[in-house]
Amino acid sequence: MNGISKDGSVAEMIQRQLNHALDNVKQGWENLQRLSPAQKQELYDRFVKPNLHQP
């Protein structure tokens, strides 16, 4: 395999991984939109608040 096709394969692999990650972000955002205000507050209290003041 020459350098160009090898680099192309790596670029394609990275592109697939980025597309997969973006799909996960979109799905997560859609799921967040379905939560009730109380559920959103619970997530904030459990996961965001404890990490706000970390260095």
C-alpha cells in the first residue's frame, strides 16, 4: 500500500469515527429535548453542578 492510499484509508477511518461521534451527539441532544424540566434539573444537579468548580 503506498503512502497516498494509506493516508486515504486513515482519513476515511477518522471521518467515519467523527460521523459516528456526531450521530451520538445528535441522538443525545434529541434525548435531552424529551426530558421534563424536573429530569433536566436532576441531570444538572447530579452531573454539572459537582464539576463546575474543578480546576
